[in-house]
Amino acid sequence: MPSSNFHFGEHYKGGVGTRPYAGTNYELSMYYEQDAECQFVGAASKPARFSSKLELLMPSVAFDTPLIAGMDEVGRGCIAGSVVAAIVILQPDIEIEGLDDSKQLSPMRRESLSLQIKQSSLAWAIGRAEPSEIDRINILQATLLAMRRAYDALAVKPGWVKVDGNRFPNIPCNGEAIIGGDACVPQISAASILAKISRDREMAILDALYPGYRFADHKGYPTQAHKAKLKELGATPIHRLSFAPVSRVLPIGNNK
């Protein structure tokens, strides 16, 4: 069973598109360092944690117009798992058909669009804040932190950032917050899709780590089935202890 210090490793990752317009080749290569207090399932059989080494092969690139990035998050309303943010700079000369709020798209359509976004965007990045951070600084501040981490990981910096919602994160870039932007601003829609795909994959891994909770089904949201399992099995280390449905139950292993 993973310890209470379990996490997915680095708080960010990112890349750039492979289309010629970007003029860049960005690789986030991962290597393992031993850490007795943390395990990551799948890629390593021994206790390990992710560390990142960013290898940027980026010639000087000049753009005629300011680059616009879109940013969105997923997981604010969950009671388990991280809050994940994504930022995307789309290529001005390439239109991706079908972009929309990720919640309005089927899983298959999201996967297809995710591949297109990563291949044709100028740059994209993912940021995250862990359940322990959410409990410590509250969900709003953790969301803004995840957004800042996504921005910091972006290989190409934009001149303007459009953020879904009514709050703008503390980043060294001008921009605007747009309520409902994930449904009407292509850059934000693209970020919404990448954030959703990234977090859903994490919850699938957590489903295998914590069998019985069905994280792959409800993705950590407080469904009736999820709350019933909380009462039956107790809270796991990846539950948000400051959230009411979780704070009312005992931690896993202490509910007998």
C-alpha cells in the first residue's frame, strides 16, 4: 500500500508540437531516484520517485504577433486526487476542428483531440497540486498554484494568457479570466482537454493502487457510490482530508 507521502512525482510536464511551424524540439525526459517513502506503479518495481531533466533544443524563434495561451483546470470539485491545470499555445495558422469544453466530449473524442493538440500546438504544459497541498492552502489557492506550475513548465512563453473562470493566477504574463471560456475560446478548450486527459489517466492508476474505490469510474468526484465506499473502506492517502465528505470518515485501516 502506498504511503501517505505518495505522489506522481514532478508537479509539471510539457512539450511542444512536432509541426515545422514551431521550430522546436522539446523533450521532458524522466529518470528515477530512489526514495524509500514513495512508490510509482507501472514503470518501476522498486521504490522510486520521478525527477525531471528538461532537454530543450530550441533555436531562436521570432513571431510576428503576440502568442496567446489558454489555461484551464480539472478536479476542483473532487474529494480525491490532485487538481490538474493545463496551458496550451495553439499555432495561429492551424485550426483544430471540434474543440470544446472537455466535459462535453466523449472519452474517445478527447483522446483524439489530445493527440492533435500536442502534435500541432506551439507548446503545452501540465501543472498539478497534490491533495496534501489542497488541504494545507485550500482548493482555490492550490488551483492557482497548479496553473502557475503549468505556466512555468511552458517551453515557449506567450504574450497573453486566457484563463477559464473568474480568477487569474499569479504568473509573469498579462491576460484575462473568461467565465465559460472552455466552451468558446479554442486555446482554453484545448487546455481543458489536456488537463482532463492527464487527470483521468492518473485516476486510472490510482484505481489500481486502491482497489475497491472505483476511482477510474468517478474520477474522485463525490458520487453516491464514492461516498459509500468511503464509509465502508475509510479514506486513502489521496483523499482530501479537509473536504467534508472525507473529514467525516476514518483513514483507511482505522475503520474497524
